[in-house]
Amino acid sequence: MIQKALMAIVIFGIFPEMLGMMITKWTKNEHRLFLNYIYGIMIEFAVTEVFAVPLIILRKPFHILSAYWLLACIILCMVSIILNAFSIKDIFKRFIESLKNTHWTVVLVTILVLSQAFVLARYAHFDNDDARFVTYATMAIQQDVMYTIEPQAGLQEDTVLPTRDIFSPFPMYTAIIAKYLDIHPAIVAHTVFPALLIPIAYMVFWQLAYVLFGKVNEKANIFCILISVIYMFGDFSDRFYFGHLLYRIWQGKAVLANILIPMSILVYYECATENKIINWISLYIIFIAGCLTSQMGILLLPICIGVLTVVYMIKYRRIGYGIKSLCAVVPCIIYGLMYLIIK
């Protein structure tokens, strides 16, 4: 039990914060602790995608992916500690000082978000997609294979890989977390992920509102309160947008819709206004993470950013935005072409 608790602290606490610091070190943001965590999860997704796709195509066993993932995260965390050796203490000190002047809206937002996360973690929602997503993760741990067995019929796929799934292997991230926490993938998907990903989604909403509403904390808090209420009363179907957060956040497509697309909009706004290299690198990482979560991410993220690029190219009359945006969508282009070739 103690070992599981320590691994949970490392994977869900130390890893995201340390990984995110590699990006936020070069940005000017007053809320680095939250952004560290968001970017850290994005980097974990991206690392999974980078290693998983080639290993799946080469039909390598799952334990190789999990070992590479852990090694990569450890190395990146060590690099982050070296880069941020003198600023880690200040980040946590500023966060603690900010808690002393907590506004009542912060308390209300916290209650609403945690209550939503608790309900889904405590009263898990199950649907037919468990037959694919959770089964892929379970087979990865129990049989040490990745996408070589058809999950619904249990048949060995010796000749043809499921091209629909291998370029967006989010279940492998579920399997990695389940392996290192030593708990069943179904528990990770239906209990751990809601408690983790629902608060992260609202962190992204808050950061987006903070930027759009003139960097006023109270306005961002009120925005999150309204969004939270809309989500609670808008989930009239588990197939609607709101239901994907409150019912199905353990699925990659729900992560794409509620975390990655809003985060891509936020990061692209920073790219357009600040135009720093680190912002474009962040966008590149988000695109890789989006490819992990769903096949729709390979298409929807470039479309979303493409529309914003056209707007800002017209507004600022700079063709450079188009060139940099095209470079950022390279991962989606590569995985899309690979899908067409293998299919």
C-alpha cells in the first residue's frame, strides 16, 4: 500500500511538476504551479506517443514501452531539476502566499470541481467502449502485448494491425499507469483518471479564462463556476460534449475535447501575442499529445489551429505565423500519412 502511494506521488505529483517546469521556466506566468502540472501531463502523453507507435508497429512487447517511458520521464525530470534548481522553492512559496488571500469564488470553484471528480470516481460510469479501451490496456499488462489481439473477439491479429487504434494508443498510457501503480487498468480508467483529469480540465478552462478576461483572477473564477454549472446540467447524454467530461473522461477522445483542444487555443494565443520559440515548442508537444488521445486529434487539432492561424495572419499581416503553425502540425501530418500508407 505504501509503495503504491509513493508511486502515485511520483507519477501524479513529481513527474508532472518537474516536466512542466521545463516549459514554464521560459514563460512569464503568475500561476506556474498549475501550468507546470498541465504541461507535465502533456509531456507524459507526448512521450507515450513517441515511443508507443513505432514499438506497436514493430510488434514489441509492452514491458519495453513501459521501461522506455519511465526512463524518459526520469531523464527529463533530472534535466528540469538542473534548469530550475534555484526557482523551485520560489514557485511553491508564491503559491502558498497566494492562498492567504483566497477569494470566495476560489472556494466555490474548488468545491464544484472536486465534487464532480468525486462523483465519477466513486460511482463509475461504464459503457461499451470498455470492451476496447480497457481491454487493450488489460491485455498489455496481463499478456505483455500491444494491439496484437482483437479485444472484442479475442482473436490473434497476426498479419494486420488495427490501424484505427495504433496511432492513438491512449490505452497504453492507461496500462503504463496501471503497471506502475500495481492496480487493474479498469480501476485506473474509472477511478484514478476522473480524479486526475477532471481537475486538469478545469485548470485549463481557468487558464484560458484568465488570459481572455484581462488576467483578473475573480473573472476567471466566475467563468469556471458558470462552466461547471453548465456541465452539470448539460450532460443529458453520454455522447454529448458535456457528458464526455463527466462520464467518459477516461477515454482519449474526451481528453482531446476537454483538455487538449482548449489548451491548444490557449497556447496558440500565447504564440500569436508573445511569439516566443518556447510557445511554439509547447504547441508542438500538444499536437503530439493530441495524436495519442484519439484519431480525431490528428485531424481536429490542425483544423482548429489552422483557423486561428488564418485569423492572426490577417490581423498582424505576418506570414511567419503560417510557417510556424505548419511546423507545429508536422506530427499530425506524419501520423496521418503513416495511417494512409499502412491502411
